[in-house]
Amino acid sequence: MPAAQRHWAPLFAAWLIALLATAGALFLGEVMGMAPCVLCWYQRIAMFPLVVILGLGLLDADGRSIRYAWPFAWAGWGMAVYHCAVFWGVVTEGLVPCGKGGSCADAEVQVAGIVPIPLLSAIAFTGILALLWIANRRVKA
Amino acid sequence: MKKQWIVVASVVAVVVAFIAGAIVFKGRETQQVSQAAQSNSDALVRASSPVFGIPAAKVTIVEFFDPACETCRAFYPLVKTIVNSSFGQVRLVVRHAPLHEGSDTAVKILEAARLQGQYWPAVERALAGQPRWAAHGNARPELIWDLIADLGLDMAKARADADSPAVAQLLAQDIADMKALKVDRTPGFFVNGTPLRDFGEAQLRALVDQEIRKVKAP
């Protein structure tokens, strides 16, 4: 494998996480009918473009896609961490800009009643950041 | 294998899994809703529910209706046409499903108008003026009073009725039945007890036609 392509595997893994997270979010919202809260929307806004940006980067073996993915991954990660803090009551509900579509701290934001959706989101964004970091190092190497 | 194909194959796999999951989930949900409709069939129509059309009609459309819901507004003329063009075979029973902000107040005003025999005119006025009083985030259902002011109602009595325990009781019954039947969005249609799962105009017409054929040829 040429050295220039060594970043492909971590980039693919990051893209796959974004793809699965996007499919999962759409499944929860459109199929299961769970209305996304405001914070969920901000995380969606950060997650959905990652599928396109990283996907195109993979098709063209374009390492620069990492650069364009960074801001989305960081923004989404920040939102997800904040959402987790809201969910577990670290940040009080009064500070949260939640309008229609359910409270962001609601117990309903759980998959199968066990895993909180904001935690899944935080794990996904953390994974994407880590993989992008690895891919970036291999591009420079 | 070329790397591009791995990407394409992954997308296809996820899309296929998504569709398969959606079909399984919707199928299970349909089963649950049908079961809820069967085991709670007495919750579909109450003696106190408003009826449009001939009460003895053999086909009954039950509509869970929210006066603040845009889709309910869009469906109203259609449902009315179905009843009117059925030659007495179809009737409409309205159940109130106040899922929007301010809908509960709107329903109480409509119920108060019903006590004076002006339910359907009041519904039509409320729907016509819906964009004004049911704006999202700024619901002002009390504006309906102005919309129905010229229906010849005893307005003092109507305002008292709207706040009465009897009307509150009717609304509470509608909400309880809505929950028992797992209606979580409006309009929610049942035709002779069969829930309309695949939502749409044509689908509603088809379901009604199917039930008409059933009662014609037993």
C-alpha cells in the first residue's frame, strides 16, 4: 500500500461511524417517531455532513477531507458532551434552550430505555475525532 | 477489491438495513395499533361524540381531530365530501385530540357551541381562521370566540359552558380514548374500527371504499 493511502482505513472507520449515526438518528426520528429535541438537532447538523465530506474524501482518496471534517466533528462533540451534562443533571434544565419536540433531559431520549441517545452521540463524535486524528497523522507522515 | 466499492457497498448495506428495520418496526407498530383498536373498540365511539351524516350509516369514520392541526384542516373538506357523496352509507364521528398548544381551549369552545347545536358551523369557522389563532408558539384559541360570534349563540352561556366540568369531562374522555387507541398524531382515522396506517387521502378513500364493499356484500 502506498504511504499516501495509509490514512484510508481510519478515515473509512470515521466515515462508517458517521454513516451509522446518521442512519440511527433518522431511524429514531422518522421511523420510530421520536421528535428530536433542540440539542439533538444541533448534533444532527454536525453529524450529517460528515457522511458526505468523509465519503467524498474516501472515494477520491482525498486527505484534505479530514481538514474540512474537523469543525463539524468538534462542534458535534461539544454539543453531545453538553447534552450529556443536561441529561444527567450536571447542567440544570433552566439553562437549556429546549422548545417543542420534547425536553433534552427527558428520560425518553434513550434507546431501548437503557442507553441515552446523547451518550451514543458523544461516543460517536469521540470516535470520529480520534480516527480523524490518526488519519491526519498518517497523511502528514 | 477497489476501495471505492467498499464505500459503495457500505452505503448499500446501511440503506438496506435501514429499510428492513423500518419495515419490521412499522409492521410491529401496525399490529399493536390494530390490537389496541380491537381490544378497546368501545373507546372508538362514545354516545356523546359529535356525528356528521346519518347516525345509522353502516360505515363509520372515526377521526381523532385537533382543531389546531393543519393536516386536519386540509382533510376536513375531503372527509365531508366522502360522507356527503356516500348516499347515507358513511358517517363521521369526531373525537377530539388536543395535541397542540391551545387545542384544549379550542375544543372546549367547540363543545360549548355544540351544546347550542352549532358544532359544525363552529368547527368550520375555527378551521377557516386556524392560521390566525393556531400559530405555532403563539396559540390564541380565545380568538375563536370572535370567529363564531355571528352564529347566534348565547355567548354568555357558551363562555360559561366552555369552563364547565361537564365539558372538561368530555375532553378528558376524548383524551383517555386517544391514549387507549394509541393515537399520537392527528388526524387519526379509523374506518369501522380499522386504523388507517398508511396515511394519505387516497389511502383513506380506499379504506372507506373497502369497508363499504364489505357491508354491501356480506
